Amino acid sequence: MLQPPRSGLSPLSDDAFKLSRWATAQTLLYLDSDGGILAGLATAWSREDELTWRLSLRQGVTFHDGTEMTSDHAAASLAYAAGYSVPPRILDGVRMSVRADGTDLVVSTAEPDALLPQRLTSPQLAILSPAAYPPDGRADGPVDPVGHGTGPFVLTAVDGTAGATLDRFPGYWGSAATLEGIDLTFVPDGTARAAALRSGEADLVEAVPVSQAATIDPSLVHEVPMPRTATLYLNTARGPMSDPAVRAAVRDAVDPGTLVDTMYEGHADVAAGLLGPALSWAAPRRGWGSQPYAGAQGAAARGLVPGAQQAGTVAPGTAITIGSYSDRPELAEAVVVIAQQLEAAGFTVATDVREYAQIEADALAGRFDVFLLSRATVLDSGDPVAYMVSDFASTGSFSLSFLSDDEVDRAGDLPVGQERQDLIMRAEEKILACGAAVPLLHERVLHGEAATVKQAQRDPRERELVTTSTRLA
């Protein structure tokens, strides 16, 4: 595994995604590849009114500690997450209440929420045994997942930030796991992870570094498109980038193909838009499909964007500052190349690259003309509206472009389905047309598997890894 636990494997933190990938903690519902809903610990769901959803719970589910799951247990688990001192980010801005009604759960929100079923798929809302929660009900107490999940593998031991152990759970409600168990080690060093794959020490390896890919048998490395796009955010509120024609000049001057070939060594896709190939429905709904959008290669695509701004002449020496962060080394390298490309177009460029924690406040305050960001385009709900609203809508909390787009606002009001997807793509067109954002490339992750591994999940959302079907040949 790439990262050790950051919060003691609390399911209310990002550590929840580890518990999900190990198939030990489960949620009421799951996402399919298009962001639709699949049954989980709930077998049916329906919207009773604008504020209320009803879910029918799966019967015969036993927690790893032997407790039978009831609707009261599931309600208490969700209620604890909703009332936690720092609620899971999937509930950011959502006021949710939940109660048991016979064998059903009734979930209500203070405001209409078309995405509630998608929210309930987040690993941060996994249902755990009552024994996992503080006996005094403290809203900031620790939540212990060891031996308290419902999945096909029971988490039996955690060795701090070194590793963990899981065994097959004989009382699992579904098909029994093929593997007898999972032994995990946390190895932040990418070179060491690659070495473990080469030597056969590890059967599965998360995130093989691009720099190590050439040293490994290609049959052991599998590329997975990620719902993550490296994007230039242009400051529409002040400075040179407040001029749409100057923003268009930046768009035309950058060459994403060079970044893909150099920084990413070919392990990325030149961006066609904000949403990449990890969202399979995006390209067919886009007028220019998967054609590149920025740079010289993007001329044909831009011709199909309604209202796309034409590039203006850049006054020689126009001074701009590009910011980015060093936590992702490839971005720090990319800033250097992008600066050279913009200087060739007539800009005078200064760069500012720091650790993300040190630079985020300045970016949100609008102190950069251009900011290079690697951004997840589907957040925990599996739906891109949350990302687009956060970054580009009038209610956005992460606006680096200072754009307020009512088309983006309206997309969030529609129920999940084709109409919502069509409106998302129209919102993408408007964002691209005005030049508030210049998508550069869609990232991939390199997933390492020994030749003996069969049926491991290569999940773009990084929610699944080992399943009941995973086996060693």
C-alpha cells in the first residue's frame, strides 16, 4: 500500500478508502462504472419526497464480532457520522438525519439532495458494529474498525503505520472469499514498492511510480485511467487573465503533449476537456469527443465549442505568476515547461512552487494569475457536479478561477441520469469557452499485479482492490 493510515484507520477519514479496498467495511449502496447505484447492505431505495429517502436493509447480515445487523445499528452508524465533530467530507454542507423504521432506514436532509444515494456509497459512511463506536457516544471519539465490519474479510490486527492483517470471514452474507486472507504493508517509498513487485515479494502493489515502470516486466503493470485532471486555473477576477483574449492566448500557447511525453513518460492522456476517460459517458456527449483541447493540436476541438474565445495578441513582456505545489513532483517539473511555453508566446513569467499546505491559502485568495492543480473530477459521490460546483459555480468553496457559472449551479439540481450528464457537458463547454480553466492531461495510475493474481479490481475511484473473486493462480 502507498500510504500508511493517517487517522488510525478511522472510517470517518480518508483511511476509509483502505477499509473499502480491503473488502472489510461495507456501505449501504455502491456505484457502478457510470455513477449509477448498486445494492450493498441496502437492497432497495426510493425517494419518498424532496427531503426523504427510504432504504430497505439486507437481512441476514452479521458483523465480524457476531452481532446481527439491524436497522437500529445502521441508523446509529450513519447518525454518528453525520453528528461527528468533523463530519466526513461527503456530508460537507449536508444536514442529514436518519431513523430506523422496521427493517428500513429513513434518511432525511434539510435541503433537497438528488445525490443522497451516491453519498451513501462513500466508504466514509460504512456501517460498523455498535462496538466500533465510543460507548459514551462522544462526537469526537475514536471509531475502531478492527473486527467490526461486515465484508468478506475481517480486519484482525493493525500494526500502527507498518501493516495490517485480514482473514476470510466465514460468516459473510454473500459468496465466500476465495483468498484465505490479506497481509498488508505500508510502503510510501515508490522505489521500494516497485522492487517488491519485481522480486515477487508482493502480489499487489499500489501506484507504481512512472519512473520505475521501465524497470518492471510490462505484463505486471496495468494502467488505470483516473478521474483526475491536471488543469491550469486562470484568474478571471483580476490581472492580465481578467481579459478573455489573454486567457485564450494562454490556452493556445501551452502544449500538453510535451508534458505527457516528458513528465509523465506517456502514462497520461492529453485532455479533451475537464472530464477524462475514467468517465466513460463524457466523450460521447462532447461534440469533439476525445480530441485534445488546448495548444496547437486543439484548434479543431475549439472550433466545436460554442462561444469559444479567440486568442488575442499578448503585449510583449506581459507579466504573470504561475503557482503550483511540490507535493506532486511532476507538477513542479511541469510548471517549468509551461513557463517556457508561455514565455515563447510573449509573457514574462514568474513561478512560485511550494508545499500544498503552504500555498493553498494564497491560491484561494487569488494571488496567482495561473495556478496548476491536479484535481479529482469526481469526488466521493462519484458525480462530477460536486467538483464543478466547488470550482466554478457561484456557491463554490474552491474557486481558483473566480468564475460564477449558473449553468454549473443548475446541473446540481437535476436527478442522476442522462439529462444531468448532458447539462454537465454543457457546463463544461461554458467553462472552456470563457477560458477560466485549461485542462492539460488526464492522469493514470500504474497498478502492479504479480502474474499469479487474478480478478483484482483496477478501480479508477480507488474503492475496490481485493474482492471475493480475487485469487492466486
